[in-house]
Amino acid sequence: MSMNLPHAHPPPALGEEEPSPSPPPQRRPRGFASGPAASAGAGAAGPPRRRGEREREREKERTKLRERHRRAITSRMLAGLRQHGNFPLPARADMNDVLAALARAAGWTVHPDGTTFRSSNQPPLPPPPPPQLGMFQVAPVETPAFINTLNSYAIGTPLDSQASALQTDDSLSPSSLDSVVAERSIKTENYGNSSSANSLNCMDNDQLLRSSAVLAGDYTKTPYIPVYASLPMGIINSHCQLVDPEGVRAELRHLKSLNVDGVVVDCWWGIVEAWIPRKYEWSGYRDLFGIIKEFKLKVQVVLSFHGCGDTGSGDVLISLPKWIMEIAKENQDIFFTDREGRRNTECLSWGIDKERVLRGRTGIEVYFDFMRSFHTEFRNLSEEGLISATEIGLGASGEIRYPSCPEIMGWKHPGIGEFQCYDRYMQKNLRQSAVSRGHLFWARGPDNAGYYNSRPHETGFFCDGGDYDSYYGRFFLNWYSGVLIDHVDQVLSLATLAFDGAEIVVKVPSIYWWYRTASHAAELTAGFYNPTNRDGYSPVLKMLKKHAVILKLVCYGPEFTVQENDEAFADLEGLTWQVMNTAWDHGLPICIESVLPCLDGDMYSQILDTAKPRNDPDRHHASFFTYRLQPPFLLQRDAYFPELRTFVKCMHGEAPQNGEG
């Protein structure tokens, strides 16, 4: 039986000369050798070199997958010990910490230098005194409460019961081997909608101290990261009037006492240009900025080109401008549309970016006129330094994404969402792309992509080996994500012109559910072509780098990181890791926003770990951090102000004072 070896040559026929051996493959030139001379030399051996490069790229991808798998195993082991065994492992635990904790749980004594022995053989040394960090004191490991907690893990405990107590959560995502965020074991299913008062009532003093201990650490000599607080919605009414000036002053006074650097203010298109095209009303924001200036705080402005529904109070609703809604009565195709023909009125379709359907203006021109009006109105505040940055809304919820998961359409987490490309302007764009490709029958959206609450395996498009990876699927997804990139590129080009070199911020969503599947279905419907065999964030971030913007990442609480239902194959840490590293590879600065109220030390620790990665050899860190105030803010300040004050000091690279809080 013959074997076909890839590099074997048949023996020469009788009378023929034996062929000379092929030259060894050329190594990839480095340094100066990789310049024009190397390019000229590579022309002769083009195909072998290309094959070698492809093989190296495949090996890099395989290595990356193996490393991610290894990190995931380590993360689950450490999380299981913390979550189910109450092991007080530090936020950046390594294997030495794990072995020491296991040895102590078994009744052994472990000295700081690693000396380990049975407690009966030699009296243990007294534990060192805990570092004095005010209310953030760390209890020594050998405290009676901790020993009682670990009694069930002594050597005499049956192995099967130990195994059951140390079950891990398979939904945990890969994190760096030496950097694992501390997790909580209490799951709050609807964390974002739960009242902070209930959350605080559930935490007794011991729980607060334990969560506070997570923040204990030396953050002196770390980079200074400014901290901004997002002012709540509703302070400016629909007539652009400041509702409660004294209440705003009271909130700013307490924020100033925390030493925060500034506040974040949403400027809504639906309020400022509400009634008449090109008629802008800024009076309420002018009054608000004047009050903020009194407290010498900086302002980050968010220009919101989307609508906002109920925020929890039941009476806050900001729509698109009224004159836009009047146009929609005659032409509903100005809105994003799903396959069933349902319109999403949260924001305008990107299909009209170049269509003059808005009283003689295109969508891009409408955005530019609004940005130019803002800059003209508040140019003096920008020159004075009061306005430090401007965030541009670029899609649903102000993020760079399609409105693929609207709750108003019945979507619930963790549904995959639906493609939003069925208005006639987007369909016209799709048809032109299909014709230019030479396949007119591709001028359609997928008919087997499921519905808002489908799972990937329930569809023919997103399942493993599904149509998303077919010739048609790759064409459609390239077009769909390309429309997103083109929209962002055009808006930012005009924003750079309107703001004349000011700091511009854009927000990238965290669509982390179904991240551990092959198709990444939820990301695909949102416009990020990021399956496992393709980096869908690199083209977007490369375009953002061209405009020199700051990238804003969304940070969720530990409940989302640890307790996510494994049914959704979620991986928030893996997604964050991919986006942050891709951004830094492109030289993009990063800032972080917490979409949930900061109420405990676990979340503060996770934010610090993300904003100031200790083991990053390139010393990357976030440019600034913003967090949301949980209403009613002033009523709850005494409960979580001490932790928040210490967190701000850690972000600023300062040492908390003894007795602080």
C-alpha cells in the first residue's frame, strides 16, 4: 500500500538524472531585512512563503485557543474555591495562594516565606498585623471565623463531599492566569432593576467589611485615572428646563466631597431640537453647566441621537424629535426594520445617511448640524476646560451597534436578536452590493436566522456549520457590518470637523452572551462580524484610530461575570479581553463605564483590575472612569460613600487615610 507523503518525490526513471534537492524554505526576514530588499527577494519564492505565513497564522490561532482554554480552567478552579469554599483568595491569585489556602484548610500552618508543616508538629508563628487601611482592613487568614468556615474542608472530610462543595461554574470566562477578578456567590437575576436600598439591606456589617477587604491593596504610585459620575436622567425636562437646581447643587456638593473629577451629562437630540428643524434650545443645559462650574468640576457631554424609554421610575421617556416623528407618519422606512416589518423608533436607520428625506437633509447632515450647534453654543466652556470630552452617540443606546435586541419587540436576555436591515433604504444598499458582487439573488436577508429570543442552535443560520459561514452568509455579514463601519466613519469625520480637535469618545457595546459559540450570534445581529474564525472588532477599531477617538468599554458587575447562566455560553471577560487588547494593538486609548450602580467592594475591585492591569508589561491603563448614580442618590450616600471615597483614592493612585470612612 503506497503512502502519499507531502514532501516525497518519485524516484527518477531509468536514464534520467536525479533531481537536485529543493532549497530549504527561506526564513521570514526581520529588522532591516524586512524592507524593500526582502520584498524583492520574496517575489521569486512567493507561493511557498505565502503558504508558510498561512501556516504560521493558523498555528498562532491554535496557540491562542489552547491558551484561552488553559486560562478558562484556571479561572474556574479559582472561582470555585472562592465561590463555594469561602477561600479568601486575593483578586490576583496565583498557584502559591491556592496551595497555601488548601494547606490551611487542611489544618496545616503556612508561613509567609512558604514554610509549611502540620500545626501539631510546631507552634505556628503569630500572624502579622493587618495593614491599616481605615475600614478596609484585611483580617488575618487564621482567624477563628475563618477556621470555623473551613472545618468542612479538613482532611477527615470525605472526598465526595469535598468535590460536591467545590463544583465550578462552567459559564466562567477565561481570564489571565495571574489575574482573576474576585467573584460573589449571590446572584441577583435582575440586578439592574433592583433597588439599591434592597441591596444594601441585604448586606450586614460583616458582609460590608468582607466586600470592603477586596479593595485593600497598595494603589499608590499607580496612574491617576479621573473619575466621573453620570448625572441621572430627568434633571432636564422635555422643554429643556433645569427641573431642580437646588437638588443638583446638593448632589454636586456631595460628589465634590468624594473628590471626583467631574460629571457626565446627556444632551438629548429629542429635547434640544424637539419641535422645529434647526431650532435648537440649550437653555436648560446652559443653566446646568453654570451650576457645575460653581463647584469647579469638569463635564463630559454625551450627544444622544437615540431615544430612551423607561429608566425604572416609570415616567421618563425621551423620544426622537417631534418633527422626525411627523416625517415618520409618511415614511416609516426612516427607522430600522426587522424581517417582520416592525419599526424600531429608537434611532434613525443608517440607510438614510445619504438620503435627503429629513426635510431636505440627510441623516448625516442632521447629526452634523446638531454637533455644530452645540459647539457654537458652548465653545467658551470648551476653551475654559470645563467641557473635557464629548461622547458621540452612534447607534442604539448611544453605542456602536444596530438595535438588534429591543425589549419593546419582546426581546429577552439571552436571545440572539434579529437583523435590522429591512427598511427600503437598507434593502436598496444591499441590492447594490449584491449586483456589484455579481450575485443578484444574494440581495436578501437570511430567512433562517430565527427570531429575537431564539438560540443559535435553533436556527439554520447561526448553528455550528450554519449558513453564517457559507458564501452567501459571509457576503451578507460583510455587508451588514460594513454599513455599521461606514456610518461611524462618516459621523466621526464630521464630528472631528465640528469640534475642532476636542476629545471625542465613542462607546462599544459588551454583547457577551453566546460568545463561547462558533457563530457569536448576538454580536452578528448587532453588527460585529466576530465569529470564532474572524476578529470582527479589529476593522472597527482600526477605523476609530483614524479619527483619534477614545474608546469607551462597558463594565458589568461580578454577578454578570460569574453567575451568568451557562445556557447562554456567555463570556464577558473574554469579550473584554479581546476588545481591550485589540484597541491597545491599534494604539487606541480606553476608558471604562459602569452601567450598574457601584455598591460594593467586589465591583470596585473588578473595575480597578480592569482599569489598572498590574501585570501589563506595556503599563496600559484606562484614560478615565465613569459610573452611574443610583437614585435616590442622596438618601443612600451614608451607606456606600466610605467605599466609594476609598475607591476614588485608589483610582487616583492615593493611599486611604487611617480611619477614613
